[in-house]
Amino acid sequence: MQHLDDGTIHAWIDGALHADRAREVDAHLAECESCASAVAEARGLIAAASRILSTLDVVPDRVMPEPRAAAPERATSARSTSWPLRAARIAAVIAIGVIGATVWTRIERPMQHDEQLTQSMEHPMQRVGEAVGATVGKIARDTVAASANTSAPATHEPAPAARESAPATHEPSPAAQPRLPAHLAPRTDASPRLVTTEFRMTPDAHMVRRRVYEVRPGVRITLEDVRPSRAYTEFPAEPVARRAEARTLAPQAASADALGAGATPTMPRAAAAPGAPAATTPAVDSTAARLAHPGINTIQWTDSAGTRFTLSGPLSVEALEALKARLP
Amino acid sequence: MHDVDRLFREYHATLVRYLTRRLGDRDWAEDVAQETFVRALRQEQIVNERAWLFTVANNLVRDDARRDARRRTRLTLLLEEEREMAVEPEPMSLERAQDAAMARRAMEALAERDRLALLMREEGLDYHEIAEALGLSVGSVGTTLARARRRLVEQYEALQQQMEHRRDHAAS
């Protein structure tokens, strides 16, 4: 039997050969070292190619539809860490830095006084140990307090070692935030962040894309769009002018289900623009449905490509209209 | 009429991943996948569903590639605008971004048929399905895949070496 060619080896590894042919290859490989090493190399190539291709799944701004549904949630919670909690963490870092400096200073100082060397070395280290213990305990308390009550400013005194450096970070009241440089300010009025994307098919063969955005921690809105076939190939040359028809509709149960339990029906920071279209007479007004989901509003519109959008959430119609401009 | 839910559930994720890897654009991939399923639902009978779906998706991508450049540019601009408006980017390390860029460049060095065969195989298509989707004989799929894998890995390693060389050069 001749040596195996690359195609046969790959087909054999992929299990794509007919049973008879596969048996021949098995027999040959048992005898031919050269082909056996070619198989080993091919296995390496297959694994390496898979690994290389998997790096192409890293697309910075979208969520893969199915394989890891939990991953975006985890990322969300990491990014939506409350400002007080982050402040406490910053304080912890600064405090540890200060403690480090203190340790250094107190070790350095006795070295300059030979006559007190022995007792000074014991004494400062003991004090430093106490200070570290007290400060770490303090930071832990602050962190717990801050995470337990994200709106109240932390009232604890900073630890002695951290007093000079850390006070600013211990006052995380919302009123203090605007004084921060723009690039450091928490993004409470940032664009809604995509949390999940799901797809489903309607019985009449339309694809519905359902995206859940977080406006701010605990407040989520749902955007569903029903796209006509090949909508994206029909973009006009001019920017898309969206034909809005703001209506208060009975919320869909599915949309309401997506809202977090802690959702609060308040306006986002970026309130409705003065020129935003006001809510008109409800086209559909199901009192029963509205009572079932009080505070959930829905607006619908269709863009010039024919895609039908439904946006719902625990916000006023005006707030939803304002958000609409910031959504795709 | 097909079982809509089953078809969608079984093949949507894999088709979107295949198209995303191929096109490097999730929105485009989703649109092509959508149209593929719409076409599938209009089809009376499909013998091999997976091969059929990938074939239609490939044809739709090819059709898109033929469209005029102005419209494509317009679409790209809109997509970029949409991303800037809506989504806070996932944190992506420099290393991962470099890996992805090198993988994309290495992929582009492959002949189209080799590239598609490899991407479809990665999504679990068997040799018969790949042959059907690409109009190849089943016997030539092994050779196609062997060539594609080797070239991809060689190209990628060459790019890695180039990068390391540049890094060393910059450090010295």
C-alpha cells in the first residue's frame, strides 16, 4: 500500500472514510511510522486551526445568541458596580498604599537611631500590625455598608492611616459626582447597555429580534424588532428617518417578564427632549393588561426600511421616546 | 411546511457563528441568517437541511458581495453609527484583539473554497454536506480541508513570528 495522502489522513481523522477504506488505513498506520507521524501532525493542525478560528468569535459589541447565555449577565454585573462600591474599592487601594508607606516609614525611622534599634523594631511592627488589622476591618465594613446601601453616602470615619488620602472617596453622594472629571464620572446617563439578545421566528416567517437593555442598574427595557426580509439591503442614501407613532399600548407579557424585579418606574437622567413627540391617544388600551403591569409602557414605530420596533419598560412614554433616539 | 421552531433552534446559533467568523460582522451575519431561514420556510421540501441552509447562506453572502460599493459603504457607516450609539463594547484585551486580527488575516490568505470548507467543518458539517454546499465531490473534501488547515496554521504562525520580531525590534 502506498503512503497516505493528506486528504485521506484528514478524512480518516474526521471519520469521513467508508468503513472498508478506514480499515485499510488502520492497517497501514499500524505498520508505517511515516504515515503515523503524518497523522499526529494532522491532528495538531486540526486542533490549531480550531483554536485560531475560535478567536474570530471575539466580536467586541455583540452577544452570541446561544452558547453562553450567562456570560453577558456576568459582564453586566461587573460593569454596573455601584459607584459607592467602587469608591470603597478605590479607598481600599489607597489605604493599602498608605499602610505600605507607613510600614516603610516606621521601619526606616528606627534604622536611623541605632540606640533604639531593638525596641523600636518591635514596637512599630506591632503598631503597624494593629493599624493594618483595624484598617482592613474598617475597609471591609465600608465596603459592606456601601454595597448594602448604594444611595447613602458612607458616614464612617476613614481609618487613621488613610485619613489624609482617602476622604474624598468616602463621600460617594450622587451630588458630588458632577464635580468629577468627565472621564471618571460614573456613566449613569450613558447609552443603554445591551444585556441579552434573543431571536424567535413568528409563524408567518418573520424573525423577531428581542434585545434587553439596561438603562441603569435595575432598570431594563426591551426592544423587539420585526424585520422585513432583506431590510438591510434597502437602506436609502439619506439617513434613516424614523416614522414614529408613539402610542401607549398594553404591554406584552413577554416584555414585562424581562424586566428586573428591582425595576423602578422612574425617569432616566436624560429626560425627554422638549421636541420629543408626545403620547397621543392610545390606539389600543387594554385596562386589564395595564393593571396587570402597572408602570410598564410601550411605544411602537416603524423605520423607513419597514422594520417594526416595539420598546417597552418601566418608564414614562416620554422617557421611552427619549431613549428611542439612543437605540439602534 | 417545516417545523419552524426545531429548524431555528437547531441551526440558528451555528449558522450565525459560521457567518460571523466568515464575515467578521455580527449584524451582517444575523441578517444573512434571518434571510436564510425565511427562504427555508418558503421551501416546500429540504432533503438535507443543514447543507441547504449553509448553501443558501453562502449564496446570499455572494449576492451581497456583488452589490454596489456605495450601498455597502452606507451600510457599514450605519452599523458603526449604531454601535457607537447603543452598546458599550465588551472589554477586549490587546492580546485577544491581536489574536483575532491575525486569525482574520490568516483566513484571508486562504482560497475562498478552502476557507468555507474549513468554517463549515468547524460547525460540524460532514463531508457530504460540505460537498453539497460547495459543489465539490465528496472525495475532494479531505484534500480541501487538509490544505486549508495547513495554510491557516502556517499563515497564522508566520504572522505571530512577524509580530514577535517587531516587538523584539522595538524593545531593543
